Amino acid sequence: MVRQLRPRTIYIGTMGVKEYRATISKHVRPDDVVLEVGCEWGTTTDLIAQVAPDVIGTDISPECIERAREMRPHLRFEAIDAFDMPALLGLGKSFSKIYVDLSGFSGYASLLDLLSLLNMYTYTLQPEAIVVKSRSLKTFAHRCIPWRGEPEAEDAR
């Protein structure tokens, strides 16, 4: 029998920036090490830092990162693609929480890409929780009903 790794990461799906930021007070602790992916100018990164000072904001856009650094020189920002796992591992941190705000992944057409990214973070970075700002993911999750019944006899074959 092959034993599979069973991650303990929980996923918190949010719609919009207001919900995304509201999770900070409930899910972030002072001892957390937090990664924000898709930080743009660092506003949410700064809010996270007010609770957990060990936070890094990343964005694919060097221009956004430059502006974030100018606006918030007390925080760490890095220009990294969300899918660049070697670069994320190169940050040298063991992240307990990951915040993901990728506006380009907000529609259903990008849902598989987003799920792939979450899976990669779960198995490689192994955070306690990932907070995701994605209307399509939250809508999909709300429509999912986990089956808890016994398998039919014909399904067992």
C-alpha cells in the first residue's frame, strides 16, 4: 500500500480585497512567517506586518515592487513570479501562512492554474493556511458538497 502525504494546509477563499484583508485579524498570529504573493504596492503586506512582522511581499512586476519599496521601506518586497518555486524557496523562510492575490487568476478560465499553484504551495512550502482572493474559487467551493455516504456495491468493483 502506497502512503500519500496528507497535507494539513487549510484554504480560506475570499472575494474582494475587503474580505481578503479581514482574514488577517482572524488567521495571522504574531509568530507567523507570512508570504504575500501578488502584493502589488504592498498595502496588504503592510497590514499583515502590523500583526506578524516577519512578512515578505512578492509580485511579478518589478515596477510594483519598486513602488512598494519606496512606499514601505521598512518591509521586504521581492519581484518573483508566483510559479517560480526555486525563487520562493530561495527566500530562505518557512512560511506558516501564504496570502495569494493574483488578479489575473480571478475567472473560471484560470481556476485550474490557481488550483495548480495552491497544490504546489501546499506540498512544497507546507504552510498551515493559504488565504486566496478569488471569486471563482470561493464560488466553486460554495457549490461543492463533500460526499459522506457509503460507496455503492457496484462502485467497489
